[in-house]
Amino acid sequence: MPENRNVWTVPLEGGGWGNHFEGSKRVMDRGPKKDAVKNAGRDRARKHQVEHIIQKADGTIGERNSYGGDSPRRRG
């Protein structure tokens, strides 16, 4: 199990989308539609309680979601 490695949803070179853990080149989920792959990535991030980073088609980060490991909010 990857320890605290975030899940990335990225555009693939040959077309389509894929998910991989941060620091790994192995694509775990792949598909032609971003929404389906993004949903699978979100499920993996929730399971491992890490962040899910979703890239846009141009490779820039479009969205980040955290599913665990956040520090509790403190009173201001």
C-alpha cells in the first residue's frame, strides 16, 4: 500500500486519461473519458486517505481535493 502518496488524474500521451500514485509511472486506471477516470481516482484517494490532484488537458492543476490526514482546525 502506498504510504501517503497522492493520487493524480492526468491526461495520457496517446489520448485519454489515467490515474497514478505520486512518484510512480504505473497507470492504475485509464479510460477515454475524464469523468470516469476522475471518479476512480477519487475513490482511491478516499481509500488511502490522501489528496487527489486532477490535471487539465494542458497539464496544469485544475483541482485538488483532500480525503484525510488534514490537521484539525484551530480556533482563531
